[in-house]
Amino acid sequence: MQFHGVDVSRQFKRMRELAPEAYRAWLAFDKQAFEAGALGTKTKELIALGIAHVTQCPWCIDAHVKRAEKAGASEQELAEVIFVAMAMASGAAWSHGGLMLQCQDQAHAPSAG
């Protein structure tokens, strides 16, 4: 399988060969994180899909949209995820804007000295 020009099967096999313990541990962790618990599988997949949009990971978007649909997510739920991700990303820029202004205030404050 090719994804974004990467031979996924070959490269992931190499990753597994180069760091087998870490690779197995990550797979086990990933499996555990997505098992139904207090949050159901569909909810976890929708969260992952929103995060994938914010982190701009096309592989994660591809994987989690498929897994979300398999878990029963509707087209409307998938569409709402996009807007929640947009709101979170813009909210981060908005809040960091306040931090930037505070840094500017501090940079221009007279020295106490």
C-alpha cells in the first residue's frame, strides 16, 4: 500500500525491525487507548479524527474516518468533527494572541532596576 508516496508495508516493517520492543509497545498502547471504556469506540474515533485535523496528519485522517464509520459515525457527525477541530485550532490561536500581547507588554515595560 502506498500513502503519500510512502510504501507503508515496507517502511512499517523496517520500523518494527529497527525498534521491535518500542513498536510492539506502541501497538499495544494504541489498541488499549481505543478500546471502549467510559467513552465508546465511536466517540474515541471522532475525537481522534478531530485531533488528526488539528495535527494535520493525513494518515490519521484516513485511518480514523474509516474506523469512525465502522463504529457507526454518520456523515453529519464526521462533518461536525471538522468544525469542532476548526474551532479548537482557531481558539488556540486566539488564546496565544493574548499571550503574545502580554509578552509584548513585558518586553516594553520599564526595567525595575
